[in-house]
Amino acid sequence: PYKKYTAIDRAKIGKYACNHGSTAAARMFSKKLGKPVTESTARSIKKAYVEDLEKQRKAEDGGEIVCLFPKKRGRPFMLGKDLDAKVQLYLKKVRESGGAVSARIVMAAAHGIVLFSDKSMLVEFGGHVEFSRHWAHSLLKRMNFVQCKATTAKSKQTVENFREVKKSFLDDLVATEEIP
């Protein structure tokens, strides 16, 4: 079972390991946190701490590292972070406005957004991005969406009031425009 450490604890472990060594940091923080911290964990946290220190030195930030977040895990997004966020935002708006969001809708929306933003990413323009149903289902799963099918619910307009709705529509049309 893997242990989870807060970003603040990771920064403290990293700093202590830099000053006193990984083994000493593992021993000390195992007692302090009340859960075992292995030497290899302390070593990997120390390595991440040193990398962050190097980044700060290059950026010329003299501040102390207070939080040390773990690295992002998993495969990177096919569209990149920004375009993926745009596609998700669009799909959320469609869902909020009452539209159905299916795999086909996801694929079409993503294709349109990428076409507008950077069409050179698409396969048909020599790029690497090709949308599949599997990718669309993966996106829906990441968004915690359940695939919605188009509604077959009864319409608000019934046969009984059709003539009334038609008459009011035509009256509104004639009132706004002059038809010769």
C-alpha cells in the first residue's frame, strides 16, 4: 500500500534529506508522521526537491520551497491541456442547455474546435490527431458524463393546440414584416 504525503510534508522531507541525507530523513519523518517513510521515498522526494531548487535558481527566485507537489501522472492529453479544456467547456455548455452529448457529438465538437484553433494537428492536414469513438468515450468518462441519447419524450406542442400555435406564429410574423 502506497502512502500519501501532503505537499508541505514532502517539502519538509526533501529539505531535511538535502541537509542530513535520505536515511536520516526517512528515520526522522517515520517517527514524526507516525507512518513508515522508506529510504527510497525520501531519496525520490529529495531528488524532486533539488529539481525545484534548480528551477528557482534559474528563475532567480530566492524564496524557500514550502510546498512540493508530486508530478502529474498518466499519459498526456491528445489535444494538449488548453484544447482539451475548450472541448470540455463546450460539452458542458451543451449539456447544461439541454442537449444530448454522445460520442459522435464529442468527436464532432473536438474536430470543429481543433479545426478552428490549429488545423495542422488533424490527420487530414498532416498532423497526428484522429478522433475515435474510444477517445470520445474516454473524454466522457474523464468528465464523469454518462452518455445521453437523444430524447424521445413527448413534445410540448400537441395536435389539439397546433392550430392556435400556428395562428399566433403567423400573426407575429405578419406584425413584424410586411408580406407583399
